[in-house]
Amino acid sequence: MAYKNDNLSVLAYANGFTLWHYTTPDAAGTVDTAGYFDDAADMLRTCDMVLANTATGGSARAGLFLVDSASGGSVDVADMLRVGATDSD
């Protein structure tokens, strides 16, 4: 799949920082590929955070991406910091 603008929404904004939410059937490794969020380059800024639900069509994961860089129409996010480890119970 590819980035879909309809799946990105603002959760909070303050002091030049935006916390976003994004949901996608794409795996986290696909989402953190440089350029994945290029179509949102006019909205995302360096140091914004994206709370994400990934792989929603299969083995769903949740986590946090930090926007490493966003300039000149190009966006790169860091690898996802996963929320919720293996459920042992």
C-alpha cells in the first residue's frame, strides 16, 4: 500500500509541536521508509510525533514514530518505538 492522507489526523498541537495519529494496513517497516510521508510534507515538521496503528489487516501493531526530518517536500521518520510487547497472559 501507500500513504493515505485520510488516515492521518491531528491529536494535539502546542508550541509548534503536533502529535498525529495514523492508521494503515502497511507494516511498520514500510511506514518508516524514507519518503513514505512525502505527500504530507506540507503538514509534518521535524520532531513531530506520529502515534500509529500499523499492519491493521493482519498482525496489528501500535507505536510511535518521530519525524526525523521534514524539508523540501521530503519526510523521514525514525523506526517505530513499539507500544505493547508480547502478551504473555
